Amino acid sequence: MRQSEPKLIVNVALGCIVCEHCVVADRAFPRMRGLLGRRTLPAGEGLLLRPAPSIHTAFMRFAIDAVFLDSEMRIVKLAAHLRPWRTAAASRARAVLELSDGEIARRVLEVDAQLTVLDHAVRSPHPDGRPQTRVLLVATDRRFRTVASALLTRRSYSVTVHAETDDIAELAVRERADVAVIDATGSLTAAARETARLRTLLPHVGVVAVSDDPHDGLLALPVLPKWGSFGPLFAAIEQARGDQELTEGLNARC
């Protein structure tokens, strides 16, 4: 039987990623097998068992964190550091998300938090019919490209992804981008150079920078953290889009 495509698990309230690569086990055999036979569960990977009000770690080779969810994907119980040969259950649980040991603390998960399951490529029309903002996402980090593009697409942006960080201005022209999101982790200097070039050649294109090690002011605009809450990234894109529309309006009157 072919395994379903991995999903993305997101904390709705915070806009945070809970699991980047989650396999959904919603049939009898995958639920029974669970994580048995695996030697490890890397951070960022997980298994969503549903329906499942309880789990056991018999015959497993490593500890896990377990997140118990109700029928609406709201957290009803957290069980961290479950070692092999343990059991855990929650009376109101209808599903269990099994994560790498320590992920509950790392992802700042709390009881009552609302989670949701997303495909890695979901495109939704804008609710009020406005044209989609075209976002050019440029990052060498494959995991960030996957997660950010899924969340941005879910929020009705039209997203184009590129791994090459050279000549972003040319990419922006080719993709007719409204906003360019640049991963500055590899080289702040290179990102600053590309940002300056974009602003010179394409002043109508908004620019947002992100980094694993964010700093304020290095690119004459805030450099946002790549991971954690994606709320600031969404807000920065909207701000950049608003600045772009203002620039276009001024140019039209000149």
C-alpha cells in the first residue's frame, strides 16, 4: 500500500511549525506499526496516529514526545520524554502526534493550542477576490523553502521558489514578483548587495530578509528570524507590498 504524502503540522495561533515532515497513519496497519523498526526519529519528522486515544512504546529503540489531540486538532495532553516500554493516554484524545524527544519544549507546545494539518503545496484563492501577491522566495535552505512556501501559499500568496541567490533582480523580473523574500543566512554581505541591486533596478519590488542569525539594520531593513512564529514574516510581506503599491501610485502621478 502506498504511503500518503507527508504533511505539515502548524500551530495555528502562533503560526509556528510543529512538524515539517509528518506521516499520517489513519489506517489500521500503519497505526499498529507506528514507529516500530525505526532506529531514530529526527527532529522535524513525526507520525500522526488517528484515531488513537492512547499509545505505547513497547519494542521501540528511542524516546519520543507525544501530543494528544481532540477531534478538532486541539492539544488536550502533552507527554514528553516517553522512553521505550511506556504507555500514555488521554480520555478526550482522538489522535496522537508522535515527535522526536524534546520537540514539545523546542516547539513551545501547550495544552489548548490549536494545530492544523496542511499539504506542502496548497493554493487558495484570495477570499475577497483581489489579485494574489506574487512572492519570490529565494533560499538555499531546502527545509525553509518547503515550509515557508507551504504557509505562504496557504495564505493566498502566489509563491515562486528558487535555491540560487545570485542575480535575484533577474529572477524578480522573470517571475514578475511583487515581494522578494531573501534568506540572508549564508552571507549577509551577499544579501545586502542583492537587496541594494533590487532597490536600484526594481524599486517597485518589496524586499524582506530572513536569517538563522537575525540582525537589525544590516540591510537597511529588519532581518527576521527564519524559524519560530511566521507572523512577523507575513506582516513584513504585507508591509513591503503596501510600500510597493505606494511607490507605484506616486510614480503614476509623476
